[in-house]
Amino acid sequence: TSCPCEDSLIAMSLACSAMRIIGLGLTRSLRRVAIGGSYHVRSLSQLTTAGSPVTADAADSHFKAVKKDFHLKLAIPNKPHLSSEQITTGMRLGELFCGFIRIARGQKAFGFVANPSGGGDIVIGGPFDRNRAMDGDEVVFRLHPRSRWREREDRSGTMQVQKSGEVVAIFNKHNNRRGAYFPLCYLPESGVAVFSAADLRNPRVTVPLYELPDDFQSEFTQYSKKLFAINLIGWENDDVCAEGELVEILGNHDDVKVSEDAILWEHGLSKTTTFSEEVMKEVEGMTAKVTEEEMKTRKDLRHLDVLCIDPPTSKDHDDAVHWRRLDGGDCEVGVHVSDVSYYVKPGSLLDKLASNHSFTTYLVAYAKHMLPNTLSENLCSLKQGVDRRVMSCIFTLDSHGQIIDTWIGPALICNKAKLSYTQADDLLAGKDDPDLLGAIAPNCAMAIKESIFELTLITRRMNDARRKKGFLQVDACGLKQLSFKCDDYGNPIDMMLDRSQGSHTLVEELMLLANTTVGRLLSEKQPNAAVFRVQPEPSQAGSKDFVDFCIQLGLPNSVSLMAHVSEISEFLDSLKDHPLRNAIADKMIRSLQRASYACSTGNEEPNDGSLCHAALNVDRYTHFTSPIRRYPDIVVHRQVKDSLDGVTLPVRPTHQMNKCNSAEETGHTIETSLAELYVGAVIRHRVEVPMAAIILEISDSRMFCHVDLLATNCEVLFTPVQEGDGNGSKGVPSLSSSFKAGDSIELVAYCNPAVNNPFAYAFRPGCKLVHEPLP
């Protein structure tokens, strides 16, 4: 599936901290050194033996041995990549196939490509079979002879054949060939220094010594503590390492902000978004002032008691809502979204920039906005007490809560209240909060409170109706989002799970209503070019993996293979009080196919499912409500305006949406990497962090657990260690003799001092909290 389990925070954290070996490029005489049950790459500053720091002389001797034994050439070279003619012939004969390679994060020995005939993925095992391909590359591969395939037992106990293959060419280098690196050693006789990647999926690289600082060799101890930004510029088939060129030295690797910079840089972003003078000149002349002529095209809604509910630190407020009572027992509900498309004109420099960025990236202490701050935090932000241009969806509801009329169009509003989710819930609960005085315009408190109360009742009914129909929602599944608390310098010092509040449901239901309504409008008015948010039904492989997972946990007949979302929703509701509900929900969410943006072609049938959103269980859905932070929403706003003007779009924006899908994938990777970094920073700050978990699977060397604090399922690796190993572990003689599936246990997360990454962490078992069979 496109939501692999290794995306979970802890799986990647463990993969990054476990199974690091001295290996590749060193002779076999260099032994693997076990620290805390894991193998780790050594650096001069972090070299340890049995958990204890070594002396400078010992470290120097070690690196002399590394330099002596390091080979830059492979004894058996990689196979040359095939020519285009050979590829064409091989694919025509059915001997070669094309696909995107995924490298398991932290375990660079394993890559996967989708099986061209369906079923389980093809394993590309080891650097020789990968043949210099990197994560995300579109590769040409061939299958190994059947004699090299392996059998493995799946979760249901059935033996499955695991096909394997090898890369024979790189069709498209989607990986940007750049990364953050630690110095490993330098080889004066070869004129190069060798660097090891912070992301283990990337190869080691050599950089000419003349590109490095003059004192790099004499002050190597200090430089080994730094992160280097390096571009990969080549990789010959007989080289152990890729060739690299130094871009810059990012800073000390034990600085959270330096590691943030490294993650952003690896994915083509900089920490500070710089907008060109030409772009800023376009922005300079923009104003929030609305002329009388423009007001002829906008509905004046400034008299309404509009309110905005957002996180307390939010500055880019792009949506607001209102409620008011009408004559005859009816009522009116409005969703108002910032009219960003008014400012971002098609073909402008600002439009090209927004298209390239595609999304706003959120870090723990700040955001990298898609648009200049003048727009994102001022002209387009629905700030309290100022007039703002919006695109509105206004619904008329009868006394039974049924929608009897809908209006969509450009409008002008004046926001009367800017509330946090907590403040909205406090208003609903009748609490007196002094901070609310500044959050609500004078003389509007009673109207705002009534609006929140009525909107809560309406959206609860909407949610109940959707639940009966069947839908999947992260909060509804019991899964929460991990958030972090920072010190005054922006360093994460604590983490917690965001608990869903009543006002969350209020906002989510109204945004969903607006997005679905606009999706139906575009389906009717722009059948050949409309932009939709699409999520296919669960794949056969994803469904089978989920069903097998449930059966192994003692839930046979839980849900049928290829079940519809309504079945899965009903199944999860039946597990409301089950101790494994969150673990099962997490697995289910990750077994779904990832949502993406797609354009209609006019050839779709009404109920063929080609443009549906499976998790939400709707036929047509789009993104309309967040144009400040999502470029697709800007495109949708333009399409809505064209539809209202009777204009049928001649060209579908497929290329733009493909670019957005790629940017979104990169954004997911960045967010996951940043979350992993922040978790490590919190553990480093607190030294040790106990985490409650429940065991799903277990063997003598590993456990598959659901970790409550991280709200995810993960694999936890262990090897037996002895007392006094230097990291506080008490020793694990045999996991399976001490624990069993279904046990609630305590895991202790601790920073691993033996790893060159100061934010890498590992786990050891703590106490067993419960030892009872599952219900």
C-alpha cells in the first residue's frame, strides 16, 4: 500500500537507531560491536566499546585502522546499467519491469518495488541488487530465478512466496541526490574524505579534501561532530561510495535547529523561505480595501456574527463560520474561506511560486509558508475586526436539520471572534474565561456563544448521520496527533497527544460539508477538468494484511477481505471498549491507500468509484477550505468562480496536481522525519521516558507493540545484554519467556550514546503492567 507501516514514528526511529553496522567499505576483520542490543556506525567523537567511551588514543588508532582497511573500489563491481535499447527489448519480451523503489528507512539492505502482477511487493535485497538506485527512483528491474525466492510465513500462518529481483537501470532519478552527512574518515593518499549519511537509505560519499576546510584533518575530532550538506554528483559501478560535493557545513549535529535545517535541505527546502524582489513587488500593491465596483460582485456579510476557531498559535486563519436564526423556524449556517485566488492570479510570479511550494510546512516552533507573510498572516488571514474577501458556502436548514437551500459565491465578511478550540469549548461549557474578552468583539459575546451552541448541535447530528452511513476518521478511530512543548529557544522538551475537543468536530464537520458541496458543484459544472481529492478503496494486499492482523489478535471473522469502508467502520465501533482498539485502528488506517489529487476526464460513471474518497465514503470530494496553506485549494477556488460565471474549463490542471501530489509526499516525509527528531530531542532532554505499550506480536528478539504515547504501532528490536552495559539496561534474557502477546507493558525510551546521531533513541522493556489473556 502507499501508507507503509514504516511511516510510523517509532518504527523509523528504531530503524534509524538499530542495525547500524560498520560494514560496506571496510574489511571483514573489523568486527561488529553490540551496544545496548544494536549495531552502530562509529564516529571519532562517539566511538564506544561495550557502552563506555574510549580514549582519544584508542579512537585515533581505530580511525587509522579504518583508513588502512577502507577500500574505495568494490571487489565485485555493480553491473552496468542497461541501455535504452536493451530496456525496450526486455520490457517487450516481459523480462523487465518498471516501478518505484522504496528503501526501508534505516535498513538500507532492503528495498521494495510493487509487484507488476499484483500481490506482495518484490524485494530488492542488498546494495548489489539495488545497483545504485536510491529511495523514490523509478527503476527498471528483473525478477530473480525462482530458486532465489524465499518462503515466509504471513500473520495468518500461511506460507507465502517472497519474490525478489534486481535493478538493471534507473529510469528516472526522483531522489534529489542530496543529504546531510557525518564525516567517517579521511584518506590523504586518495585525496578524499568519506562521509556517512544521516539517513541510512543514502550511500556513503567521498568528497575531495580540497573542498573541505584547511584544518579538516588536523581538527577532525571537532568536524566529526558536525553535519555537512552534500550533493551526490555521480556513482560509478565499481565504487563503494558515491561522489559528492560539499555545499555547506550546517553546524553541530547535537543542535535541534541544525538537524531541522538538515531535514529541510535534504528535501530541497531552506529553513527561511526567501521570496524574490519581483514576487514581493507583486505583493506590495495588494490591499484589503474593497472598491464599490468590486462590491457589486460580492455579497456583503459583514453584519453577520462570524467566528473563527483555530489552534491558539495559529496566525494564518483561512476559514470561519456563522449561524443565525431565520424566520419560520429555519436557520442559516455559513462556511467562509479566504479568497486567496483574488490575490494569486494565474500565471503571475506569485502563482508560480505558490505552485512550486504547493503547501505550507509546519515545524515545531514556526511555519514555512507557501505564500509571503503579507498574504498568509495579513491580507488573506481572517483576522478579527477587519474586512476580508472570502468565498462562502451558505446553507439553509429546516427545523429538522435538513439542508433545503445552498448558495456559493464571493463575499465580504468581518470576523467578530478569534477563538482557540479550548476557548470555544469553555464557552460551550459556560466557563468564564477572562481571555475571551479580547477574543470576541464588543457586544457580540452572547451571539457568539449561541452560535457555537447551535453549531455544535447541528454538527453532532451531521456526524451521527455520517457514522450511520459509515466513514473512517482518525479521531473517530481513537488515534491522536502527537504535539510538542518547546522551551524559550524553540527546543522540544515534552510531548503529548492532542485530545479531540468538541469544537474540533464542529469545525471538521462544517469544512467537510463545504468541501463535499463544492465537489458536487465542480462535478456538474466542470466534468472534464475538476480537481478532486481522491482515495481509492482498500487494495487487496492492504485488506488481506489487515484481516490477517486481526485474525492473529484473536478476532476471526472480524471483517471480510476487501471490505467496504462502512463495514470497517462498523467493525471498529464494535471494538469501542476493546484494549486493542487503538492498535487495530492504527493498522487499519495504514492499510488504506493514500489520498491524492486527481482531475476528472468526463469519462467517469456516476458510481464507478474512480473519483471517490473511500475513508469519507463520498463520491465526490475536493479541497476548498485551506487556500492559504494548500495550492490545490487555490485552483479549486478558480474553478468555482469559473463555474459560477458559466465558464467551462478547456484544460485540466493534471500537471499541477501531479506536482502537488509529489510535494505532499515530500511533506509527509519531512513531517515524519521532524517528528522523529523532536521525539528524540524530548527523550534526550528527559534522559528516559517511560511509555505504556501493549504487545501485539513477540519473539525472542523483537516485539510488535502499540505505543500509547506515540499513538502508533511499531516494531521494537532487542538483543540480550548484560548488567552494567553502560546505558542502564537491566538485561533481557528472553523476551518470549517474560512477556506474551496481549500483555500491557512499560517500555523505557532512552538516548543511545553510542550512535553518531545525538537524537537517536532506543527502547528497553520496563515492568509488565498487566498479565492477563485478551478478552
